[in-house]
Amino acid sequence: MLEQLDNSNISKHLGKSSEYIKLYDKSLLVREPRHSNRKHLKIDDTAPPFIGYDVWNGYEVSALCDNGLPVAGVAKVVYPATNKYIVESKSMKLYWNSFNMTHLGKDAQQVMREMAALASKDLSELLETDVRVSVIPSRSTSQYNSSFNEFQTIEDHYKPECTVYTETPSLLKFDDEKELDGWEDEGGVLRLRSSLLKSNCRVTGAPDFGDVFIRFKKSVSNPDPDSLIQYIVSFRDECHFHEEICETLYTRLNETFQPLELCVACLYTRRGGWDIVPIRSNHAYLLPVRVLDPSEPYAKTSRQ
């Protein structure tokens, strides 16, 4: 079970009634040190055992033209998992809502450019890293297939009994029966998906649902499929941030199986108009490039 963490740093908005500020206000943003979420995993911030990014997709982004005409857009925010801080999610939503009645340009294109530029500047200063932001018209659609289309849903084939609902790494077992060997591609790579991921907000306890995608190339053995499902389900009653859940999944799989290749992505469903997609990997070439490209419209799963 993951340990309970100190929430004093993030209590400015979370778990409290909040007034929605109508005019641009960067002071709404709140950051949280990553190290406070990593101590239980013994992850050293100066040398984490992964590379990766946090991707945020905002579907309810808006501001005003100089003549008062509203502009509706979709935002994408991308920053590395190797910096010192994350942005607290409610503060992110309040911040973007503060654009709603703010005049930012003569036409829709200028308004979206200005929103992206302000957000990139404010978030980069807050998180002390390079934060890439784009805002595109809400009518834009993705022109590419999802980076996760080739992943197989593991619970469609295996249906183990599940009785543990707090994170328990001892559930993970090696695949002695070699049940997943036939699932590998020609390069020996597994692409596994589960829609059974659920955790809860660290402060409010509100449920967070998501899909987890695991790209895995074994060193000795694949994970036992039943045990992998049971382990994913064991997060069901944990109260932690999305980024923590992804890093815990990555760390436990990496420590247990020591795979040659490992990439874990958690695609959480949206709340408050935003979804969060943390991605962690042991090799840069495993990262889904288009998902990390701020200029690319995001190819959502059906749940998002």
C-alpha cells in the first residue's frame, strides 16, 4: 500500500469551495514537489530510473476577441518528468478558466496564440522547466491513429479473482506457463492495455478512472497475466495523483521483471475539462512522439 502523503502544500484549492476567477490570473497556479510523491518508491529526483513526460489535454479552453466574440479551443500542455515539480490539477483548471472573460486579440488565431504563449511562460516559471503549450480550434480533429491502437486489452482474455484493492507489488508474478508468449510481435514486444485502472484523488478521494498501456520486452520472463490484472486492480482504493500512480506502476514492473524495454502510459479520463496522460519509459525511442507533440491534436480513447 502506498503511504499517505503530506497535502499541506496543495491545499490552496483542493478540497475547498473555489470562486471561478473570470480574468487572467497566474497566481491561481500551485505546484507540488515531485520528491514528496517519490519517497516511498526511493526514486532519486536527480537520477530517476526513467524518462518521460506529463501531457495535459484541455477541452474547454476559451477567451475573448477584442470585440467580445468568444473563441473556443483545445489546449495541449507537455512538460518533462525529470523536472522538480508538477502542477496541481485544480489550480490548472482554475487558471485556464481565468481566461474565459479576458480579451486577448483581434481575431481567434491571435487569441489562441496569446493564450498558449501566456500559459507556456507562466507554467515554465512555475515548474522551472520548459513547458510546451498549444491551443488549437476546438473543431480540429486528429489526422492520425492513436499511438495505442495496437495494444491488446488483457482483461478480454484473462479474468482472475480480485480481492486486493491497495497497491501490493507482491501480487506480480512471472509467467511460468508462458501464457503471453504468443502475444509478442516479431521483435518480442508485448503491447498490453487495461481499462481497469482506478485510483482516487489524494486530497478529496474523488474517483479517477483511466486506461493503462504497457509496452514490455522481457529480459527473463513476461508477467503472469492474471497477476498483472490483479496488480492494476490493486490501485482501486489508493488516493494519489495520476503521476504517482504511473511512476509506481513503472517502478514495480521495472524492479520485478527488469525488462529490456518498458513504457507505461496512464490515460486518465477527463475531470473539469482536462485529462492527464503521464508517460514513463526506460528508452526515449519508446515514447509516443505524436502524443508528446503539442502541435498534434490528441487522438483520444473512447473513454476520454
